[in-house]
Amino acid sequence: MTSRRAAVLALLVTASLTVLAQTQGTITITTPSPLPTGFVDQVYAPVQLMTDAQGLLAWSTSGLPPGLMLNSNSGIISGTPIESGSYVFVVSVRTIQSDFPASGSKQFTLNVALGPLSIVETSIPIGIQNAAYTATLTASGGLPPYQWSFATTDSQGLAIDPNTGTITGTPKNNGSFVLAVKVTDSIAETFSRGFSFFVATPLTVLTSSLPNGAAGTPYSQTLSAGGGQAPYTWSISTGTLPPGLQVDSFGRITGTPTTNGVYQFTVQVSDVGKRTATQALSITIGPGLTITTSSLPGGAAGVAYSQTLAASGGQPPYVWALASGALPAGLQLDASSGTISGTPAAAGTFPFTVSATDAAKQTAQKPLTIVVTDALTITTGNLSATVGVSFSQTLAATGGTPPYTWSVTAGSLPAGLSLDASSGTISGTPTAGGSTNVTITVSDARGLTAPKTLAIAVNLPSVPTVTIGGVPDTSGPRQQPQVTISLSGAYPVDVSGTITLTFASSVGGDDQMIQFSNGSRTLNFTVPAGSTQGVFSGVSSASVLTGTVAGSITLTVSLSAGGANITPNPPPTKTIVTSPTVPFIQTVSLVPGTGGFTVVVTGFSSTREVISGLFHFAPATNATLTQSDITVQLGSAFTTWYQNSASNAFGSLFTLTIPFTVSGSATSVVSVTVTLTNTRGNSNPVSPQ
């Protein structure tokens, strides 16, 4: 039993050993290649090589970078590399003390760089607009050789040499920019850096002129530059500064000039990049600053005031100030112009001291005084005068400083008047009426002025008594008395007038034939200046037609002169009374007809009525009339006519036509005599002529 089991075991072992002898295992090294980069003379961070095997392993290699070693037991690479380069080597690994031997190998690359890849420069020089630019960058670390490039699309017109790292070109734009640069080493390591790139405008001296100075007065001015790269350094390249002045490297010209004259020189400025710019300048050393205003005119309270102070010498512009005292309330001093202006609030005497400071900080002072009086005012009010009457009025003013001077500054005085400039008296004899606005200005001894507009009314004198002459107080009908117009005294200007005729019937109706001889009821006339007699327009004489109706004719006068109505109140009038009368027969006609005849009578009845008519017929020779007198009642017929408004155009004129019938021969009547009767009585008997 025992031997059989032993035999079996032996067979099993033999079979097992046979299998192991026929199989060789493979170990895979899983650590990736290349290995982390090392740096010369810097401890290399240990790298543990890894495999897919377990148990004890044995490691070996050759060709590691000098200074590094591989631990054969642990598989750790460590040490301090001492030479740069790219090293390729094979690492082998095998199992030890294992029933299942296995082995493997792998090729690795390990780069030893000089150090971390970087760009040495942290800044680059500034550029100058439109000027050639060059700057060379330097790489450090990594593994040379290097390749350079811009890491931006906005290179401001510059280029970089890929091998040398030199930046060249001509910047076109001024300003601040970021220029990104990238360096790549031989093992494809990269490093980028953004450089602040400032492009300045060309270096320029900005000071174009220098203020003048005064001998013995401290002087200080600082030169100014622009562009380039500050800080700047200043110097005098040609010419000389005025004796007593010097310039330092900061561009400050200081000192106390000693000698008058004009000094020309050229300043030079240099920037950090040794760029230079020059500017020709000059300094004139002349008299010192002086306030030339010696006195100021006075002012008046409530009147605008303005005076400008003056100075000479020194270095303009000047700055003005009140050194002591006070200006009159309401006035102020303009620091830049030196003008004292405003409106004084109250009268008084105000002393003060002004100072002027020039660009070189020289200062001059001058004591001055302003005397403020009460406001200059014309106190005279509006004036009135009379045409043709001597006039004199002296104007009056208050305030200011006498003596006064007077003038007309707007408008004009009425004709015939004048103004005396020294006395202010307006005098003369006005020649025309009307109202005039004239501005009178008074000036005082200090030149203050005050205007005032006065209204000067030139009135016409009272009108002399107007007389309507030539016409009677009473008149019969159909009269033509001449009319005249006269003044009781001469008038200084032409007088124009109109006589207006009105009629009031005392018996009813109207008489439109009552008028002036010019055919109207108005009659125009003039009385020339200096005369008393009226002259009618267009005619040598005029008369009144009294018409045929009883009543009152009233003549009324209206007057004007110089465009003004000068008619007295009440206006001058003259009344002509036409009394009622018996009828008046103008013509009688006997007009034969068939079987009779017609009697036609024309005339007027100033009472505008006729009661009856008596017709006395005369027979022919050897003829006998059975009735020679016939009375005809006419009241109704005449009433009808006179009450008709159409009769007003004819006054009381009428044409009476009465037909008569004759029994027998009409030739038996050879004449007729007519007598008309109204309320005033009988007319004269009238027969045909």
C-alpha cells in the first residue's frame, strides 16, 4: 500500500517538473516612457519602475544618464544627473527565488535638461513709433537648441528670429500692448511669456518758449518733454543762458538773472534709451514788473463801473489781486484781466492796494482809491412850450462831480430850440407844434454819464377870435351874401379850417339848394401864418345861397394847425335867419289849347304852402267875358307837393299848371294876371311877359 502511494507521488512530481521545464514566463514593465525629465545637478525625483509581476525581482540596465543609477532590487531610478542630453537605455527585469521564472525588458528615454525651460528676460525695451526696433531674448533651461515664435496674432508689425530670439521691426502704433513670446527646446518643451510692450511717441521737447525775466528778480521755469522713455536728462547743447541762470538735469532753469538782454540757446533732452531731442529757445531779461495805472476814475452808486488796471515789464501774463484794503461794495477785481467792474452800492471814498504777479512770480503793488458819489441823475421832468413864444428852461442834475456837460444823445429838440452844453439850458422859440421824445445825457467831471428821455410838448397858442363876416343876421330867400373869415390877431403857424353849413327849416321839409357857392355845404379855407384873413380853397370869394325855404342857416367853423385840432369850444358860428314871405311868382304863361288854355305859373313860397290863386283874365278887343276873375283853391295840391320828399331838392320852388275850359272862343282871352295867396299874404300880381 505504501509503496504504491509512493510510486504514484513520484510520478506526479516527475510530471510536474516536466511541465515547469517546458514553460518560461514574461514580465511586462508598465512604467511609461519617456521617464520624467531630470535637471543637471539637481536631485532626480526617484522613479519606481513598475511591472505586472509579483515576488522578488532583479533589475539591471546600462546607459543611464551619468549620475543616475537603477537599484537592482527595488527597481528605483535615482541620483543627480550631471550631464544634459537625451538618453535611451534598456531596463531588464527577472524573477528570483520563484518556482516560475520570468523576465522582461523595456527601452526608456530619459531627458536631462539644463533646468526648467524659461525665458531669462522679464521685460523688453520700449519701442518708438515709426522707429526701427531690436531686442534679443535669451532662453534658459530646457534642452537646446531652442526655437522662438510669437504666441499672439498681434505682433504690432514685429518679427522674431526663430533661431536667435531677436525681435525686430518698426512699430506703427503708439500705446501699451502685450507681446506674447514662446520658446520651444529640442525635446518639445515649451515656455511662454507675455511682455508688456510700450510704444512711445518720438522724444520731443514740448517747451516752445520761455517767459521773460527781470534783472535782480528770481527766475524759475521747468522744461517739459514728451515721448521717448522717462526719466529725461536735460542740458544746453548750444548757446548760453542769461548770466545768473542755470539748468539742472531735471530741466529746471533757475537763478537770478543779472544782465538785461536777449539770450538764445538750444536745450537737449535725453531719455533712458539715449534718444535725444533739441529745441531752440530764448529768454529776454528786461525791466522789472510795474503797475502803470496811477489813478482810477470815480464811480456813482447804482451805476455800472468798469476800469482795467495796466502793468508793464516782467513776464506776462499777469495775475491781479487785492493786496490790502477793500473795493467799494458791489465791485470786484478779475484776477486774469485786471478789470475792476460791477455796480457800486453806496457812496464813499475807498482806498486799497492792488498787486500784480507775472509768470516769473515777480510782484508789484500800487495804492489806488475809488471815490463813489451818489448816482448822477437828471432831475428835470417833461417840458412844455408854445409855438411862437420864447422858451427857456435850464435842466438840473444831482450826484456825480460837477461841472456837468449836457448833450442830446437820441432824438432831436423841437424846431427852434437848442441846448447849451455847459449850462444845460434849452432855449429858443418853437416854430411847430407837436410832442417830441428826446434823450438828454449829462456827463460829470469824472466822465460819468446819466441819460434821461424827456417828452417836450410844443403846444399851439390860443386861437384868436374867429369872425365869420359878410353875411347878415337875417336874409330874404334867394339871396347870395358873400362870406369872409378872419382872425382877431395873427397866428404863428398856418391855420386850416372848414365852414360847415347846416339848415333848419322853420316851415317843415328842407331846402337842399341852401349851400355855398362851391355847390356843397362845406367850405375850406386857410389862414397863412402871420396873417389874419382866410383864403378859400380854389376860389377868390365865396357866398351863401339862402334858398327858398324859411328857416335858420348856421355856419360853424372848425380849425386845425400842425395836425392838431385848435377849434375853440364852443366853435365859432354864424346864423342867418330867412323869414317867411308871401309867395313869389317868377313867371306866368298862357298856353292856348283846344277849347281852352292852360296857365303855367313858376315861383316859390317860403312857407312851403299856397292857399289859393286868383286868375284875372283880360278879354280881347271887342270881346266880352262873362267872368274875368276866377279863384282856385290850391291848398291840397301844394300840400301834396311839399310833403313829398322829392320837393326837398327844390326847396319851395314849384311849377303850377292849371287848365281852363272856355265856352266860346278861347281867343277871346288874351292875357291873365295871377295872384297867389299863402298864410303870409298875397303875392304881387304877375302877367305873362
